[in-house]
Amino acid sequence: MEKKKLGVVFGGMSTENEVSVVSAESILNKLDRERYEVFPIYIDKKGNWWKYIEDGQKREFGAEVENKEKIDNLFQYLKGLDVIFPVLHGLYGEDGTIQGLFELLKIPYVGCKVLASSVGMDKVYTKIIFDKAGLIQTPYEYVRKYKDNYIYIDKNFNENILSLNEVAEKISKSLKFPMFVKPSNSGSSVGVKKVESLEELKEAIEYAATFDKKVLVEQGVNGREIECAVLGNEDVIASCVGEIKAADEFYSYDAKYKNEESKTKIPANISEELSNEIRNEAIKAFKSIDGKGLSRVDFFIEDGTNKIYINEINTMPGFTSISMYPKMFEASGLPYKELLTKLIELAIE
């Protein structure tokens, strides 16, 4: 069998460059080398593309990527590949931009296409589509940074230019504390804050606006954090569900990657009825954004009521050794190595 030439693209210009590097290392270690001739490609934080020379060394989280050679003719190099696995998280990797490049070059690639990638990355527009799909979400508001003020967008898409104080007052009347304030386009919980008061709300909006002009404010849910992995193009399957037990108040960037007290439970200790409902909702969410290949869908189960709320969808979830996506499919009977092969086959399909 002739080996397929597989490009594994990682790093990127987003705030999640380091997470992407760790995900790629796990993938490179697990790929079926009998099937694929692997070409690792690193994109640095400035957007330069490099051939990465695998050295088998364990790298500390955040350490500089060395052993690389500059790619001279990028398009020619990419066109020599049969398929690409873009192990990229966040802006410029998960938001449809690099997917558009691969479409133009006519190269198959793992994961969601341009529309689903861009919608899945933008939390506000994901919520708008989930609303249309009838998926239950917590109440939310969103604003856009505009010069020294903010544009408040109401439910009918009418816009009002307001000061920070006015925006915070308006949101505090429509939503209840605690709230979560998030940049609309950011991943791994970068820029996210939990707020309990009007002053904290104002500070969090200003902080989130340093990461993205569009800021989402959601009413908090007291409950359990549940995740589900989905796989497929048209015939989509869902994994068992897993539970996150964050060491911090919520599953922040530090809680995910720096705090070893954060725990996961796979499968989650919930009823079969709740589990099946979440799995069905995960597939519906994936199809509502026209997803392809893979995604991880995040939910809350409210304490006391067991009501399920969808939180968000991640179209290129982490693939580190502790990442939920591969672990949930492993617990469902699909080992990591076979999962990677299936994802590459779905890309070619």
C-alpha cells in the first residue's frame, strides 16, 4: 500500500499556540506510520511556516519549538501533500481562515469546513444558530467595542452606542449574577472571567474586549460541566459523555493546562437517559452548524433540576494526552490511533 503524504500543521498565531504544539506532539506519536508519510509543519506566532524535524524529545509546555527549517515555496510544498491535519486551535486555525486556504489549494483536510469553523469559533453566532435549532441555552447578551464606547445589540439586532457604565447597567437588569464574560472569538477559556457584581462586570467586559471586539455575557448555571465528542460527516456518531471537575471556579485556561487538581470523569456518573439526551443534542448542535469530521460539544447539567444547557462547540478540540475528545472516544471503544485514521479517512471522503 502506497503511503499517503500527511501534513500535520500546528502552532499558529493565536493565544493557543502552546496548546496546539502539545496536541500535535500527541498526534505525531500516535499516527499510523504504516499508512502515512508524515510531514510536520509548524506555524510560529508571527505566521512563519516551518518544516518541523521530529526529535522525539519531550517538550515542556510553552517551550520554544526548535529543530525547524523555513519553507521556501509554501504553496508548492502544501500542494505536494495528499491530506492535511490542521491541529490548530483559536484564531487563524480554527476560524475558517486556514480552511479557506486549503479549499483554494484543493487539498483535503481534517475537520470542519469554512462555514462551520468560522461559526463554531464565534461564540455569539454559534448561540444565534443554536437558538434557531431549538437548543436550550442560558440567557445571554453581547456587545461590540466601538472607540471608547460599546455597541449594545438587542434581540432584534438593533444597535445602540452606550458607555461602559450604561452597557453594564443594561446587562445587569436582563441577566442574573453570577455571569460569565467571554471574548466571542477565543478558545481554551482565554479572556474569560466569572463576575459576581456590577463593578466586576465592567472590568470583565473591558478585559474581554482586549482579546476580541465582540464580547459575550452569559448568565451562569450552577451545575456540572459535561462534554461529548462527535465524529463523522453525514453519518455522525457521539461518544460517551465525560465530566469536568475544575480545580478553579470554572474550567479556565490555567485549570485546563496548569492545575493538576482539575479532574475528568469518563464516562460521567449520570443516568443513561441524561447521557442519551446529551449525545443526541451534541449531534444536533454539530449538524446545525454544518459540521464535518469532528467536534467536542460542551454542556451544563443544572443542579437540582437536571436541566441540560448547551454551552459551546469546539470544532478542533485539544488532542493532548489529557484532552477529553480522544479520551471519550477511547472509553467508547475507539482507540486514539484508530480515531486519527478515521478522521483522516473522513477528510479524504
